Amino acid sequence: MAFRIARHDTSDVVQLSDGSRLRIWPADVATTLQWFHTTELEIEPIQDGFCSNVLVNRADASRVRVIDERSSWPSEQVQRSLGLTKRRRT
């Protein structure tokens, strides 16, 4: 089933044509900024430590990791993914 973007007012939350609202993984937000209201998307489940699904653009197969809007990302994983944490020397 294909969905379209109904609303994308905030950078990290997207509302789809079925009314569902998803929070986008911070490192993937730039990808969604290339999508339009006409972009056809599919939701696919994934096996991941903290992401539940991916949104897939049918046209170019670009993918973004998402969770339900009411959930929040684990801050340590976000910082590590974005390269914001310093690695300890041992």
C-alpha cells in the first residue's frame, strides 16, 4: 500500500495520507526534505535496536528510519549516529 506525505511541518515528524504520524531518525531528515507531497511511500518493518520501520520512496528507493511520533529516540544512540560523542581512549 502506498502513502503520500500529508504534512511535514516539523523537521523530524511526517504525517502520512492515512493520518499516521512518524518520527524520523535525525540522520535521515535530510532525505525527507527531498520528498514531495506527491512522493509515493511504503512502510516496511525492520529489525533494528531502536527503529521500528522504514519509509521507502517508491521512485528512487531512498529510505528513512522511523518510529511512532509519540516515541522518542534514545539520546545516546542519536549522538553516536550523528558523531556527537567523543570516543574514549583505552
